Amino acid sequence: MSFTPTLPAAEQTCRVIRVQDGDSLTCLTTARQRLEVHLADLDAPEIGQPYGQLAQLQLFRLVYNKSVRLEVVDQKRYGARMAHVYLGETHINGEMVRQGSAWAYGGASGDSSLAPLEAEAKSQQHGLWGLPQAEIAPPWQWRSDRKNQLSSR
């Protein structure tokens, strides 16, 4: 009988098989289990938003078909995991914010360790921060505006 050490329940390794947008992906474990993953502590532009497709492309370039390590911080009702994603020593969540492909988001507390990376990206006008000011809208605001537009029809 062989013994294979297991990772703690909150940590998993998987290969990225799909990138839905700039903050969500699907990966496959070695046991062939599909995991839906949302990158924790950030919010990327939606696909229909300015810079949304570029954010998706950036995440795709960073992780597609690569083996990543997930540090799961929460699991949603529908099964998706909120996680910090690592490729080797690279913190993908931080990299997305640093490159200006996502907003740092601390949830209800408003506290995020990624906030300094966002401030740096803004000051350097990296990624979405280089867009005209009128095109820069946080995804949560964009989603709310769209919902209000649809409900007023």
C-alpha cells in the first residue's frame, strides 16, 4: 500500500483548462475533478466592459494550461471557490492587480493586501488605468448600472 500525502483541505493543485474572464477560471485536479475558481480579493472588468477582454487575455496568458496552486479562502453556494492562485511563487491575484487588469477588492471590510499594488498600477497608468477616465468604471458599479438600465426598460 502506498501513501500519498494530501494537501490541507484549503489548498489544492490543479491545471487551468479555461479562463472565463479576468477573475475566474476552471481547473482540473489530478483526480479529474473540475473546479470553478474566482480569484479572491479582486474584481476584474466584465467582458462587455472596457478592458474586460484584455483582462481575460492577461489571466489566460498567465495561467492557461499550467499547474497552479489554490489557497481556498471561501466556497460559494453554487460550488465555486474563492482562492488565491499561485503559479510557482507568483501570486496571480496580485499580478492581475499589479498589471492594472483588476481592482483590489477587500469585500465588506474594504481591506485588501492588494490595495498597494492597485495604487502603484494607477500611478503608473498600467492596464485599465491607462484608459480615458470616462471608461474606467469598477465592475460592481458597471454591473449595477446595467441592472438598473435593464430594469427601467
